[in-house]
Amino acid sequence: MIEDLRELVRALDRRVPRFDRSGESRIARDAAALKDLALERIARLDRLEA
């Protein structure tokens, strides 16, 4: 599961916002929030495995 979350974070980091498209600002905000949640979950799972 941790590796899947890390891949999600990598994919979100690769994404380039296209602000010329309608709704892109919201998509970028949602992607940033999803990345934050994934990083929090990774940290929590890392602590449990330690």
C-alpha cells in the first residue's frame, strides 16, 4: 500500500496544470490536497511498520 501511495504522489508531481482549461484551478487544488493526504498516510503507515 505504501508503494501505491508513493506512486500516486509521483504521478501528482508529474502533472502539469493547464490553467487555460476551465476548472483547472480547482483540479490543481484537489490534486494538492490529495497529495497531502497521501503523504500523511505514508507517514502513518511508516510509523506502524517501524
